[in-house]
Amino acid sequence: MYIETLEQIRKMIKADGLVAGDKLPSERELSERLQVGRSSVREALRALEFLGLIETRRGEGTYIKEVGNHRLIDLLGMFILQDERAKEDLAETKWLIERICLQLACQRWTEQEFAHLEKMIRQKTINYELFFQWVTAAAQNYLLERIWRVLHDFFQTIHGIMSFPDHFYEQMLNAFAKRDVAAVITLWETARQSPLSKER
């Protein structure tokens, strides 16, 4: 029952336009509005608080927290990634997402985005994570961007930090400038399979 209540609370938050920092109605008010028992509301709120999606402030009430601060990713990783096959699938899925995002970014980057990439490369402030943050943003697909961030966090926890040589980024910049999807994918495939691609 509390799972259904969670879904109702989610819909209520969306319908009311509530955002991080906003206060949720009390247990009694939620129970009356959602037409469910207070025990179901209490269980649903406990689950949300355990995941770090809401916080209860003594004497004040319950408030919505920033999405990026929840513990769901850590909790999932704690259990799912104990399996070796899951770790292999994680890496494969991450590579597939990166390939798709590279293709989309090559086709969709804006002049402002390209200038930002060029600046990072010229000033040598670029690294693997910053590069793919740029790629996933330039791909202009919010869902793929969110999925990549989750997979990257998991991957980094298991395998360490990926690192590509400076010339990789310079070659990528040239390929992006020409919107040459084939060249972008080839450069990426070659770099990630190269012994020079370090995990540290």
C-alpha cells in the first residue's frame, strides 16, 4: 500500500509544483488528501527520508531536498554491483551511452558549446569526466545525460578514474568542428581500448 502512496505523493508534488526547499503537507493532511491511512503515509515518508529525498525538521515539518543529494545511487550500488556480471554490464552500458551521446553531440553542438570545449582543450583543463559532461550536455538529451552520470559514478567507484592523452581531445575537437561522426566514434573507440587510456 505504501508504494501506491509513494506514487500518489509524487503526483501531488508534481501537480502542486513543489520543488526542493518546499514544505510537504502534514501526515494528517496527506492522509486526507490522498484518501489513505496515516500508517501508509508514514511508511511512504520514511522511505523517502531514508533515500534522502525529503528531510524532517523537528518542530517545522517535512521538506523536499535537492534531487542530487539523495542516497538512491549509493544504495543501489551497494547491492547490485556485488555481482561480477553486473559490473561487466555496467561498463558495456556506459560505453554504449557514450557512443550514442558522441553521435548526437557531433550533430547538435551549438557555437557556444563548441567554444567552451575549445577553451577547455586549449587551456588544458579538460579531462575524461569534463569531456563527457560536455558531450552529454551537447547531445541535448536530458535522459541520456542523467543515465550517463549515474553509470559514470558507479564505474568510477569500481574501476577508478579514466584518463586520455591530450592529443585525443585535440583530435576530437577537430572532428567535432567538421561534424564528422565517423571520425569522432573512431577516435573514441581507439582511445578507450588503448593502453595509454589509464584507470587510476
